[in-house]
Amino acid sequence: MAKIKIILKRSVIGYNQKVRDCARTLGLRKTNDCVIQENTPDIMGKVRRIRHLLEVENVD
């Protein structure tokens, strides 16, 4: 399955608890943290929820 690289570009400070929890479940803690995840529907749903804070790239 394809993989995606997710980078937290903006801080979660000032956002509600659901946004913070979503970033934490993706494995992102600090600004500029980077994780590589499988491109599954549940991961993409979390990415869409906080897309204004993230940068997403495809990984080969």
C-alpha cells in the first residue's frame, strides 16, 4: 500500500481538544514533526480534519 509523509507545519496551540487529539493520534507532537503513515481511509480522514495545519507528500 502507498505511504504518505505528514509534516506538522503549524502549532496546535489555540485549537480545541479534538484537533489536538487528532494530531497526537497521527504521531505528531511538535511543530515540524514528520511521520510516515500508510495511505488508509482512517489516516486520510484525520489528515482532512486538520489539513490546515499539515503538509502531506507521497512517498515512493
